[in-house]
Amino acid sequence: MTPFERFIQFLVNFIPALTVWFLIKILFLIGLAIYIAFAVIVIRQVDLMTQALDGGFNFPLKLVSRIHLLVAIAVFLLALIIL
């Protein structure tokens, strides 16, 4: 038996509720949380860009970036409820 197989066997025996699907759900939620962080960074970058470049397209860009963040948060909350 390899060390990896022993580790998996330990996890299965130690934590019976820890299944493969539960781990996949946790990883999915972590990925969505990282995506929310990305959306926050996008808002910051758009704000910096609109400070550097002045134009008539600033408001729609800011609006789209904030909608993007709200949708990312909504998807995370929906996944939290469903999963």
C-alpha cells in the first residue's frame, strides 16, 4: 500500500462524513471565493483606469465592473445554498 493510499484510508476511517463529493463542493466554493476576489480586483483596476483616462465611457465601465462583482457574489451565495 502506497503512502497516498494509507493517507486516503486514514481520512476515510477518521472522518466518515468526508466524501469525495464533499471535497469537490468545498473546492468549488473556494474557487468561487477566489473569483470574488478577482472581481474586487477588477473594480480596483477599472477605478484606476478611469482616473488615468478621462472619457465618456467611464460610467458604463464602472457599472459593468460592479454588476460583475454582484453577480459573482450572487453565484457564490447560490452555490452555498445549493451545495
